[in-house]
Amino acid sequence: MPQTTRRAFLSFGAAGLGLTLVSSLSPLAPRASASGPVVRFPQGVASGDPTPTTVALWTRAEPAEGHQGPVALQVEVARDARFKDIVLRAATEARPEADYTVRVIATDLAPDRTYFYRFIAGGTVSEPLGRTRTAPAPDSDRPVRIAAVSCQNYEQGTYESWRVLVEEDEAAAPEARIDVVLHLGDFIYEAIGYGTARRVPPFPSGGHAYDGGLRHHAVTLDDYRHLYRTYLSDPDLIAARARFPFVCTWDDHEFSNDCWQSQATYEIGGSPAQTRRLAANRAWFEYIPALLSDAPAVPGAERHATDFAPATVADVPFEQAPLGSAEPEPNNARAIGSLTIYRAFQWGRMLDLIVTDTRSYRSAHAVPDQLAIAYGAVPRGLQPLGLVSLMDAGRTAMGGQPPAELPLPDGRRVPNPRAAAEPGSMLGTVQRDWFLSALKTSRAVWKVWGNSVPLTPLRFDLDAVGRTPEPLALSLDAWDGYPSERDRILAQLVADGVTNVVSLTGDHHMHFAGLALADNYRGDPVMVEFAVAGISSQPAQVSFHKVVPTDSPFRPLIAFDRPVASPAPRTDAFNMAMMYGVASVAATAAAGSEEAGLKVRNPAQNRHLRFIDSAANGFAVFTFAADGVEARYVTVTPGVPSPDARVRRRMALRADAWRPGGMPQIRVTALEGEALFPASAYRDL
């Protein structure tokens, strides 16, 4: 039986929305009566942000049509799945103001223990049964297992990846089961029209049309809630959320594609969208169980996270500087300040998890859209590294003497739009300082960074074949578009003697792994990075095939349009371009043989990269132990009904722990299933 100090704090998913904060003290409250409205739990249950003694529990209790008021609920937490040993029972309400979502923070739990939980409304018990696990005690030395996931576009694919993750964990020995799922963002996609695998119903508001009317993005709070309700109705995602505690951060699509602060980027030059940002923040807070204002302190990482608080905003243009570096536009500051989600966790002595927000405080993309187009590039992608570095450095470029004008490829000269600007920032000053302090003061064996966009770049070496004077960066929306702050962070880690830092990331819709190198990737390795493909979002290689026409000069870099002899059944040219260089791709295409490409491999091409699977969906599971981290990548084929055929490939990698003065390394240790192109890169396995 529970002690009289055991309690639960209940906040209905909206503690800052004018709703009452309720607590129910032990001894256990009596079971509620079966009276009340007919209730469903269509989005299941979920848990999040586990600590050694607390965890956030969540559900949505949807009353029958016509019911207008709150829904009375009870939550029960037990040590056993049959609820013979209940340790917590408490009363709460699901209210229409929070779309009938409920957030329960259970406290005074035992460390490193599995619990079961459920919600009860009248005679209805939530399904499926909730299962969660608290973090180990602060003095625990046991290994920790994290499953990393990203990018689950509902319209672009089904959720077999979630099903595989659940089934494999159910079959695992208790000591080999996952401790927590780290969701790295793009939990929802803010628009309808991204794909055709299945359909999201129209927005309540009708949405706002863009991309020539092919897509509509969310506009109102009800629109964003509509997306969460739709995504969370998927049975495989329901099963995963019921089985594992989640730690979530966001990327762009929880608000707006390629966003920065409260700025949308659908049109050239972008547009202010403070009202949408506020709505997106509130919907995230309602549907994602997270410990924010109630989070316990973590040594060395002061709590900055805060629950959602209402604000009044208007869509007003604002400056492009990082938030916190200049006097902010009030509407932008209020929209961003309505919810703070960067935070830190401890899993014993083994691991500190530091989760950042790479969207809310970042400066605008370094190269303005109009300038990118003038250079023959596309906004936020395929831009020359020198231009990106110059623009990102702003007024600090060239030793504090940036050029007043820029030469264009057609001979014209235009004013430098960033000559007086501050250097770019992904994290903003306050969050960056918090992040570096958390890393420096951590005493854990491993410092794991929940980082929604890749630190390690993917670049085309067109300079090696005389096509361009320097390499082109694939994505300037990720850290390759913010090189000055990336270098600053890596240099500080070296100066502070911080080791065993691992970035877990997503966003790019492909599996890959590599090393974070100092000095804009000209220096030594400082950090390890593992990137995961999307759960269901269209893999990068598939997207490239669709959007790059056959007559495009870039087509040969991403697609072989005739057969290539290789042990791998899929010959994804993008993999080879990243691993070996564009000369290898050209030679392979000309000869129709992978071996021809291997002979002209560029050893300097993306030298930090250890493997890449650009045609993947799936997830990865990481086991952190005292001597190293083992990564197990799983590539899943969406839409395959047979359990035996769902998993296409398994790839295992390892990074040993390293000490100050040493350098991290990654090696591929095993490949099972379908061969991966270029197969010669994994010939020794």
C-alpha cells in the first residue's frame, strides 16, 4: 500500500490555461462511480519524461457527441498489469478547453521500475493498457537503451516501424528492453497534401492553400489539434505510446516547414506567423506528455522549461537575429515564450540526456532566399560552402571586415545583406549557454544530445570534377547552415575537455552516422552523431527521384537511370555520391558497374561519414554502456503486411568511449539482410 506522502498532481494538459491545478492525496481515493457521459479514449494513453521518481501520464477522454462540460476521470497506477497492487489512484477532469486531453504527473515512484497505468471514465477503462518505466537511481551504473525516431508523416506512409519496435521489445528479455523513446521531431506535419498513402481529413478552418493549391497548412488551434487527433488514431502509434515512455522535442513541422522563431517560409522571403506559432505550441503541450514547469532539477542544467501560458499576439514582421541577441519584437517574443521545451534528464551515472529546441530561437537562414536564387541555388539547399560561411558570419566575416558587396555568377554585384548582422545561431544565446554548461558539468559517462537537425553535413563534391569552385551543402536548414555556432560549440567542448558526447538526430529522412569535426569539418573529430530515418516520411532517395527531372544536371548525382552491376539490389546513387563522391557516381553510371566507381573514389568526400542509407524508413536503438555505445539501425519497408518481410536490413555500429585528449571513432560492425549500396563500403563485414 502507498504511504501517505504519495500523491499525483493533475493538470489536464493545460496548467497555464486558466484551469485548476488539482491534487489528490493518499490514502487511495475510492473508485469513481460508473455514472457520467459515454466516453471513448480514441488516442489511447501515453507517458513521458521519466525521472527516477516521476513520470507524466496522458490521455484524451472524448465524450459522446452533445456533451458540453468536463468529463470526470480517475487514473490508476499499479506495479502489476492486473492492477492487484495499485500504488496511486487519483481524480481529475478532462475539459473541453484542452480538447479533453489530460496530463497527470505521478510522483514518489520507485526508481528503475516498470509501472502500469490506466484512466477510467464512468464504466469505461482506457485501452490499451499503459506501461511505463522510471529512470534509474542517480547512483545506477547499468546500461541504458534509447530508441530514437523521427519524422512520421501520416500521408506518406503507414507505421510499420512502430509495430516492429513494439513487437521486438515485447519479445526481448527484460534486461534488454528499451528504457525510453526519444522522438526527435516532426511528430505531425502541419499541412495536408504531402502524400497519398492515406488521407488526413480537411482542416476545421479549411486551412491555407500554398504550393499552387496542392497543399493546405494548419491555421488555427483547432487545425493543429485535428492533426494530432488524426496521427494519434493510428493503432501502431497508439501501441508504441502505451508501451514506452517518450521524451519529445520538436522540429519544424509541428509548426511550419523550415521555420525559424515564428516565421513561416512557404513563400520567398517568408512571412510572420505568430498566431500560428502560438496555436502550434498550445497543441503540442496538450498532446505531448512532458515535464516542463514541474521538471525536477538536474545538476548542472538549470530548469528553463515552462508549461504553456496563454498570450495575445499578432502577425507582425520581426528581425532576423537570434532570439535574445537583440530587442525582440513583442509579438514574436510572446509567441515563442508561451512554451519552453529544452530540458535535461539523468539516467543514473551512465547517461545525461540533453534535449534542445533548434527552431524557436534560431536566426533566419544565412543566405536569404532571393540571394540563393541569384546564385542559381534553391532556398535553404545546394549552396556553395563559402557563400554560406560568409553570410552566416555576418559582421564578423573576414576578421570583422565583411565585403560590402557580393559578386553574382552573372557578373552583377549586389549589397551584402548580412554585412552588419550578428553571426547566425541555431540555439540562441541563452539556450546555447545552458547547453554548454550542461555538457561541461555533467558527470555521466555519456552526454546524449537530443538534436532535431543533423550536425554532420552532407555535401556534394562538385568541385572535385570542376563543376563548381567549391562543394555544395545539401541542407542549410540543418547545422551546415549555421557553421559559426557549430564550430563554437565543438571548440568549447575541446577546451572544456568534454568527451563521450553523442548527438542523436533525424530530419533528413535517411539513416546515417558520422563524426562531428571541428573547424567547419576541416579539423579533428569531437563528437559522434547518429541520424535516424523517418518512421514513415518519404525517404530522401525516393523524394530525389520524384522531384529531380531526368534532364536536370543534378539527376546523375541522385539516380542511375539504367542498371548498375552491384551486390546490392537497390543502387541508390545518392549514397555513393555522399560516400565516394560525384566522380564515382559518373564512372559507375558510364560503366554500369559499382567497381568502376570505387576506382575513382574521392577519399576526402564527406570523410566524417561512416554509413548512409538514403532509401530507409525505420528507427535505431542505442545501448549506452561504460565502454561504448552500440547502435542498431533497423530499416523497415512500409506497407508490407507480413511480419517476416517488414525488416529489410539491420545495421550495427559501435563507438568506444574516449578520454580527454582522445578522439571519437565509429565503425560498422554488422550488416544483416539486404545489401546496402555501395556494397564495397561494407565488404569487410
